[in-house]
Amino acid sequence: MGPALVDATIVWAKQYGGNGTFEQLWGVAGISEEGWIASVSSFDELDAITTEFSLDPFMKIEVYPLMDLAGYRGRLKQAMKAAASGW
């Protein structure tokens, strides 16, 4: 069963990597972990994709939404200015 799950994971990653959903895929050195950057339009789409992952029933999947760093810094700067002026 183990090797078949790994094979299914490879097919799954190629499917979503090949259609552009996964922008990047990584393995984590020294531990049995993976990481992906996925470009999806909704959390529902991401949930559907991760549910198809062959190891999903055996794993805890954590999602960290990414955002544009420059936009974040601009919003942070505005919030700091507002806080300094007493809102």
C-alpha cells in the first residue's frame, strides 16, 4: 500500500503542477514533509485539490495564505501612523 500511495502522490503533483495550479513544490530535507505554492481562486478550490491528495487521510495539512509583501508593508505603515496619531 505504501509505494502505491507515493505513486498516487506523484501523479497528483504532476496533474496540478502541469496545469499551473502548483507554482512550486518542495520536499523538506530530513523529514517526510512537503510544501507547495498553489494558485487557486478560493479556499473551496484548495480544499478540493487537497482532498484528492492520496495521503490526505493520514496527514494534517496546514494552509498559509500568501500576499504581496509591498502591499502588506504599505498597510502596516498606514496602521502604525494611525496608531501614533491616536486613530
